[in-house]
Amino acid sequence: QAPLVESGGGLVQPGGSLRLSCAASGFTLDFYDVGWFRQAPGKEREGVACITSSDDSTYYADSVKGRFTISRDSAKNTVYLQMDVLKPEDPAIYSCAADIDRWWCTYYTTTANSADNDYWGQGTQVTVSS
């Protein structure tokens, strides 16, 4: 099984909600900063949220602040992205990544296209349409 597997994507109407999951296998996700990224067609991949390993501090892109919530469930070795009030500009492939650097969340947005992150998931599609 792949080290990081995303799930929970799908089709939702504008204003609706989805919860994405990023499940780790073969390593303990609690020891890693974990971020969510998204890439829409024709656009660069961008970071949308990050949660630290040290104290579960969270970071959000301005475009999702107040609508998206990142959290982790240690027992399930999983990080979630709760997405509420989804907008027409939110559709994209959402991917999670993890890095052992305990300061990674402070610069995770700069690693959107980096192969240096310790782990990347394969992505899950989110579509917003009425």
C-alpha cells in the first residue's frame, strides 16, 4: 500500500461540504507535519492547509481560511481536511504531503512542486457543480 492515501473526494453542490482523509501506512503520521495541496486544471499546485507535528498548530491559505479545517486523528493515523461552504473556485485534485521537518508548515506552500517532501499522496478529485 502507498504510504499516503487520500480519499473522500467527489461531486458536491456550491455551498456544500466534503471531508477529505489522508491515511498513512508504514509510518506514524503524528511525527510529521502534514499539508494539503490542490491543483486545478491549468493552474499551479498550491498549498491550502498544514498541521504541525509539534503542537497541531494549523496554517491556512487566505482563500480557504474560515471554510476549511485541518485536523488529525492519531488513533487512525490520518489527517483530515473538512471543507465547508465549497465554492466554484475550489474544484481541483487535492493531495496531501508529509514532512519530518518540524518547521515544514512555516514554508510548506513553497514545496508545492517539490519532490523533496518525504511523502506525497496520489490525490483525490473534488468537483463543485450545481
